[in-house]
Amino acid sequence: MKSSVIIFPGSNCDRDMDVALKKFGFKNKMVWHNDAEIPKSDLIVLPGGFSYGDYLRCGSIAGKSRIIKSVIDFANSGGLVLGICNGFQILTETGLLPGILQQNKYLNFICKNVFVKIKNKENKYFKNIKKEVLELHIAHNEGNYFCSNDELKSIEDNGQIALTYCDNKGNDDEHNNPNGAIKNIAGIFNKDKNILGMMPHPERMIDSFLSGEDGSLFFENLIGSL
């Protein structure tokens, strides 16, 4: 299976993602933001980091990059597009996903392991993962997901909530919400479930000696679903 990771000025998780994808069998290419076209791919990843220094708004300048037209065309054709952290922010800026990512509730940068609950497995990203709760890592200042009431109703009605913050037993209440995100949302899909944006970093949890292995479950499932 072939994947492409888009690199923006300020990306800092692109190499981590490259390592993770290759570890689980993807033939990955690194694609510069100023390229016009993306190599033939089964998956496109927008990685974490601080694209363009997070000037104006997180992801706002990256959302106007030259490569984005090809990303949008790929997504609209049904291709799998995954945005992690800053990549999630870019997906909302392009309109590929609804809502926005705003500053964390307590105005602080958060860097720690969290538990997230898988809310929908009827998709290629999570369908064969046996666990309901995963331990992943977050590192963001603007991870507070927000959308209008109408958007929230549509997201819930269409099963677009992918992940919610929770405790190790799966309780996803306000006490287990690190950043103030509405409904504890840690990740969402588009209506067709081929686009996923998520704040947690699965690529940081692929080795028990370094961090943890729940991210491995995500990548093993993903390549097995393609």
C-alpha cells in the first residue's frame, strides 16, 4: 500500500509519521507543500507540527498551500486522508471537515498521554481494532474542538464522531476532557468516513520501549483495511 505525507514549513511530526507508516508496511513518500501533484497513493497524511509557525490561525496558511488542491481532489474522489493534530486543524481550515480547533480551555499547551474512546468502527480507520479505549499522546495548544449546534447535530446524526477523550475505563465525561472540546471530541470524520482528523498522535505510540503500543493497533488496522 502506498502513502504520502505532506510536509509544510514548521511540520515536526512528518518524520515520525514516515517511520510509523513504513514500520507497518506502507510504501511512503514525503511530499513538499509547494508541489502541484501527489504521487499515486492509497492514503494521504497531514502531519502534526506548527505549519507556517501557526501565524494567523493554526493551519490557515497551510490550507492555502499549492498542494492542497490535490489533497482536496483526492479526498473528494474517496481517497483516505488522515490529519493528525495540526493536520486536523488544516482539514477544518480547508472545509474538508466541519468545525474549528480553538485554544485550549485553560490557555495552556498540553503534552501528555490520554485515553480516547473509539466511537465509530464502521470505517477503515478503526473497524478491526478489538479495543474500545486507546492510550495515545497529545501535544497541542489549540485542540479545543468547537462547532455550531447545527453542525454538532449533523455530526452526531451521521456518526462522524471518531474519538472522544475518556478515562481508562471509557468514561467520556467532562472530568476527562483535557482541553474543553465540545462533547469531549478528540477526532471526527467527514460524512463518507474517508477523511479523519484527530488531535492524538498514534505515530508516537508504536514502541513499548519508548511510549506505548496502542498506536500500533491503529496502523495495523489501517493497512489491513486497504
